[in-house]
Amino acid sequence: MADSTHVSEIGERSLIKRLSGIFNIGCNSDVCIGSGTDDCAVIDISEDEYMVVTTDMLHRTTDFPPQMTPWQIGWMSAAVNFSDVASMGARPIGFLSAMGFSKDTDISFVEEISRGMDDCAKFCGTSVIGGDIDTHDELTITGTALGKIKKSELLTRKGAKVGDKVCVTGFAGSAGAALHAIEQNINIPDILLNKLLTPIPRVNEAMKLAHSGAVTCMMDTSDGLAMSLHDLADLNEVGFRIYEDSLPLQAEVSEFVSSDADSLTEFALYTGGDFELLFTISPDMLEIAQSVCYLNVIGDVIEQEVGTGIKRSNGEIIAINRKGYLQLGD
């Protein structure tokens, strides 16, 4: 009997897991990591290297705030994919984009999106190498990014061990705070607004971290810090202890959120769109990682039975909920 459950009832992650059970990668010996288990698929291309491949679809109404310029839309469309490539430690080698526009879209609008896309690809050390254009009721952009990495340096979501340090690049919650400000008509400086509208894929930091050999697992924080922690906890069968005082909060967020510590922590944990790297590091390799990349140590990997929680400034430990930015109704 056909399942009458709607996609909005199960959410993005559950649907991905369900569909991954349909796709048969066992018949392709070149695919080392297939659908649903990591940020990118991993393909064996030579004796020494893997290729990583990822794709993401973005829509006008759900993914591009009205304040976004066409150039920023193009940048964002590429950045979300290059962030996935970065999470594997790989070097980007190309970007493809399929774009759907309504028939009355101005050519100048399309050209500016393409320039933003190309500028992001150049920033990541590569270029736009192809794609497709079609008519669509709503602006829809599907990007596909390719990368390469030495087999000995590949980073995945699996590998965290009890005792490892938990680290992130950049800030936590900046993009979510900027989106909140926009929705509440709060004026904020461009330095904060750009965290939402022009996210920087951490490809350079990721390649250096991969080469250092210090990282035990890694993913990006596009869906929020809390959701990413739970993803890693499930896959690695561990727990996490995060320290509130160590959460890297951008000064501009504190200024407009005021001194409400609870609100600041909520932004840091439960809002998405930062596209930073979340990773674990063996304690004896921490100095090496710090020498190649600016990072913030925010916690420790602990036993699975203890769970995933945050130690507040007052010493109280509370659970980190499994929530963040998700699509398909979650």
C-alpha cells in the first residue's frame, strides 16, 4: 500500500534517510560514500585522490531574504555548496548551476546573479563550469559543487572520540540574529548583515585543517550548531558538553540583543545560516590545528550516555535540544 504521509510531516532529514534506502550504491564500486551519510558523496578517482560532489536547491521565497541583491543571491547559491565541499576538507574544482526564472525576469537580474555566483567560485579558487537554464514559476537555483582531496586527508562526519575537543570557525548565531533583526525591522551594521547575505565558505580553513591531520570529524553548521551537534552525536555514538562562556558570539549581536544571556545562547545554538565548520580535534593535536586556522574551542566530546548539553555560566547543565533550521516543514 502506498504511504500517504506528506513530506511536511516527516521533515528533511527523515526524508533524506528514507530516500537513501532506495538508492543502491552497492553496484558502483567507485562510490566510497553515497547519499545521506555525509555532506558530500565521495568518489574514487585515482590511486591518491577522491572527488567529492554535492548539490543544493534554493528558492526565492524560502532561501533569499527580500533584502538580497541579485549578486548576493548568486553568491549564496554557490556558497552553500562550497561549504559542503569545505566540510570534507576538499579543494573546490568546479561549480555547475541549473537556474529557473519566470519568463518576465530582466536579463540584468540574471546577469547579476551569474556574476555573484562566479565571484564566489573565484573566491573558492575555481570557476563556474556549466549548468542549465529553464523557465519556472519561482526563482529556483540548484547548484552542484565538485572538489578533490588526497585520500589520506579526507574528512567526514564520523571519527569523533570521547576526550576530543569540539571546535568551530568564526561565530555562532550571527546569520540567525541578522535574520531576526530584518524580520523585526531592527537596524544592524553591515558587518552583521553580511553574515546572512554573503556567507563565506570556509574552504581555505578546511583545507589547512585537513592537511594538519588534527581533525577527527567535521561538518558545516548551515542548519545550526545544535542540529549539527546532534547529527555528529548520533553518527559517532557520543555526547557533547558545550560551555556557554566559550560560544563565539559576534559583538554586534550582543549589542542589539542587549544583555539577555538566554537569548544570545538561543541564537548561537538554534539558528542556521552561518556556514561555519564544526569539528572535533584530538587534544594532543590542538596546538597544531590552532597554528593553521583560527578556531574556537567550545566543548568536549563525552560519553553517549551523558547526552548533549550545555554548561551555563552559573554551572547548571541543560540539554541541547535537537532543533535548528530545517526544510520540508520541520
